[in-house]
Amino acid sequence: MHHHRQFRRRQSRPAACDDDAPHGKGTPAPGEPVRPVRVLPLAPRPFDDELLSSWQGRVACRYGCTLRDVESWLDADIDPGRRGGLIGRDFDPGDAMITFWARACRMDAGRLAQMALRRHARASNWYIQDRWHQGVCTACLDEDHTNGRDHYFRRAWSRIEAIVCPRHLTMLRDMCGHCFARTGFRFDCREGRGRLVCGSCSAPVSFGRADSVVSEWQSFLLALTNTVTLAIEEGPQGTVAKDIMRAARLLWSSSQAGGKPFIAWLGQPRLSGNDMPADRDEPLATASLQGRMLTLFGIARLLDLADARSRIGLPPFFLAEKFAAGDPSWSAARRVVPQPQNVERHATTCALRSDAEYRSLAEQILASHQWKAVQGAGSVARERTLTRLMAEALDRAPRGRAAGRDPAAP
């Protein structure tokens, strides 16, 4: 509160003018009064791997104000269209925003300009566009607290493939550990330091031991993240990068089953309403953390990235077939094709196996060394292994069925 009052007092008593300011926006014409350039008495410096909006949030919290309050005080004419979202704040903030923040905090504008994500080798649709969907590594934040520095958002957390922290092998979190809300985290000044707190209940990001990634998934998650990162850094026109984007869009395009997206047919883990992307054309950039993870798992199965098919199973045949067709417009997959009303239902029926055949397949699975090898593992690992073994067993012993559309397809 003290910082808040101090900031408000300085609003009515701005700092001295900058007579050497270059002509441009805010520069008075000859004969007009000189417009003062306001500066902040205290402004922490950015970290090397920090997002620009993270640094701005840390500066604002020192005065008990929101970022927009500070910007309005610094320059009332700032373009409001550039005030929100990762694209407007971090990817391409614009020269005007860089200039007045640099002046206000007595910093080199070139250093701030280098923090813009557009300076790095990836396009905007390979970054998370909604800050509230960005996960954090609690182990990294614990280190910030232990070392007496502010919390801050790492630049790597804004990438669409950011699922696990490669340093601590912990899953990133976007949910408050106190109220379980997914409303994102904001900065608040506590004990003289900038701390990330829940945007809903204002509880600080909990300290203590972070939940580790399940050991069996460590190598897969890291390999998947590294594979996607390398594909993106090779350029958006690279074969793997284009296939990743095409697979993501196919997964979220509408199937024939009432418009349900294809990703819903991949099975566990189940898809929830909170996992839906805001824009199905850009699912990786606009989905929640859980939605991005499910999408990346589906992409990995379709493209067999990081040996995904042997780890989490084959993709459904109908989906792999549709992806292999390679419709360059991919919009054809989005159209819901109505079923002909005069088609008789018995034309698509199939011949089921006998009970004895199903029993034999089940006994083979239970006796297999793959099933025995996971008996000491967790329930998730056993369920995934059982699902894979069942699919493989059914593929090895195909049933006879009448001609017609694949009943497994939506």
C-alpha cells in the first residue's frame, strides 16, 4: 500500500522533461509546450530468459498497480490494441512501447527490444497466445524464492510444446494449488519481492516440493518436447513442422459424429470442455495446458514422434488413413458429411468374434511378458499397456466383417 500511495503522488508530480527526445509521437510541434516524460523511481531489471510482459508485471507490482495503470500514467495515448495478449506484449510490442518503457525505467531500448519474441526463430502461432494458459514450473519459482529474487515467467514457458521443465523434470502447472482455479497467475509485491499469485484467490504459488513427472514418462516427454522444438527451429517450411501443424488441425477438425473433434476418438486421457482451444485453426496456440498436452500426444502418435507408437499406442486406423491422405487444404476434414438417410443399418454390421476367441486373446495378453512387466507400475501405465496389447491382439487376429464404413471410425 505504501508503494501504491507513492506511485499516486508521483502521478501529480511527474519527473523532469526529456529535451533530447527524438521527434515523433508525443513530440510537441514548435511553439507548443514541452510534454514531460515520466520516469519510475524504482524498476527492477529483466532477467536474461524473461518474457517482456513478465518484467513489466514485476515493475507494476512494486507500486501496487496493474500493468495497465502504469502504462496509462506513462503515456495516456498508448494504443490500447497493443495492451493485451502474448502477441501484443511479447511477440511484437512495437517500437513505441519499447521506447517509453525504456525511458521510464532508464534502460537501454535495445536490450528491451531484444526481449521481443519476434526476434527469435519461430512464428507467432508457435507461441501460446493466452497468458492464462501458460504453465509455470514450481521448482523454478521455489529457486527464485530461495535465492531472494522475484518470481518471473521464463521465455521457454511461452512455447506451445512447453509441458515439462527440462531442468527439474516437473510438469508445468496452470492451476492454483489452493482454490484449483485456472485463471492464471499475476504479480503481487510481498515481502519486498514480486511474487506470482493466483488470479482468482490471490494465494501465492505454493512453495515446497514440486510434483515430479512420473518416471516412466520423463524420457518420452523430454524427447517429444525436444523433437517439436527442433522441428520448429528448422523453420516453418520444414517437413516435420508442417506435418505437426497439419496434424494438430486435423485432430481438432470436426468428425462426422455430431461435429465432435477427431481428437476425442484417441481415448485416454479423456477430453474435457476446459481443454478446447479458442481457435481450432490454431489449436496449439490457443488451447489450455492440458489441451496442448493432449494435442501433442495425438500428433506424436500420428507422426510417431519420440517413439510414441510403442510408448502410448498406435493412432486409430481411420485417423492415420485420413492424415496420410494429405489433403493440403485440410478444410475438407472440417466439413460434416451427412449420412444418407436411405442406407440400411444392416449394411454396415460386422461379424463379431466368438466368446471363445475373445477369451483366448485375453489369456494371451495376461500371459505376455509385456503385461507382466508392468504389474509393479502405476494404474495409468498398466491401463495404457493393456490398451496397446488389446489393440495389437485384435490387429493380429482380424475378424471377418461385411463391407462398409469402418465401424471404429466416427
